[in-house]
Amino acid sequence: MAETKKLFNDDPYQTSFKGKVVRVDGNIVELDQTAFYPEGGGQVGDTGVIGGVRVVDTQKDNGTIRHILEAPPVFGVGDEVEGEIDWERRYLIMKLHSAAHIMEHFFWQSIGMIDRVGSRVDEKKDRADYAYEGRLPAEGLAKAQEDTNAFISEGHEITIRPDPERPEIRIWRCGPVEMPCGGTHVRNTSEIGTVKLKRKNPGKGVERVETSLV
């Protein structure tokens, strides 16, 4: 089966689109193209509406994107349907995902380079788990928050482009910060606003940093 065309890679601000149904399996629908981002890279899947039916989650199966509907649809294979993502939710995720990359840059500058062992970003917060024995120093986290907010307020451009040597890998860049990321992001840090960092301890040998919007 052909891969789903990922409209969100070309324009993460696109909220609505039309697509042709290529497969229906109960309440799971696959289209030839979609603006719905599937869960991956720590970012949750989009929600919204397709063909008048609520989309409660979006997942991926290799190169195919699967839209999980709250009920089996009345449309079928070959039909053209309209889709619309929950933009307010997606935009919050975009802000937090971009903020998380910036936070990590200044977090590492403040605390030191420590391995990230897990991450997840939704519309409420980003959480990043790091391998760390003991408790993260409060002053280090406060410095990371201060530096992150100062950088965000300066209005830096954010770009995402395919790696020239490995086109399947997308490279996120903002000022001195650069990393592979296939998620959706804002175009400029000025869109993010102010963030707050909070430390948690999810288990032995792991420290968590939560990034939320103020």
C-alpha cells in the first residue's frame, strides 16, 4: 500500500483538507493524504473530524497513517472526504514541542549533558525524562527556565528541513539549537509565550522535567 501523503510536513498550520478513502477497517480509516499528525517521536496523535465523524486518535503503521474514529463511518473506499484537525489543541502542541527543544538546550547548558530516556508532548505539557541519580538542582532548573524564556522572547525563526544526506530525517533548527525531529512546530519562538519548568521524580534513577505554558 502506498504511503500516506503527510500534508503537515509541508504546512503544519493547515487545518482542513480533502482526501480519498483508501481503506476502512471498522472505525479505522486510511486516506491518500492527511493533515492529521500520527503519534510518534513523543508527540501525541491529532484529533478532529473526518467526513463528519469524530477522530479520537491518529496512529501510524509504517508509512500509512490510520485515523481512529469514534464510530464506523458511513463513507467507504473511493469516497472523497473532508477532514479538519482540532487546531486549538494542535497549536498548543506545536508551541510546547518547540519550547521543549529550546528548554533542553538550556537545561543541558545549566545541568550538564545527561541522557534523555523518554518524552511525551500533548496539549497540556511536555515531559522529558532524564537518567539522573538524585535530585535535579533547583537552581539549575531555575536558570534553564530563565534562559529559555529569554531566548523565546527574542523571536527566533524555527525551520524544519530534510537532511541532505538522509531525506527521510527532518532537522529542526532554531538559533544554536538543532536536532532531528519529525513533529509539528511553530515558525517563530514569539508564538510560544512564556513557559514554566517543573521537576518530578517518576522513579529511581530518573528525573522528569515538565514544560508548560504560563
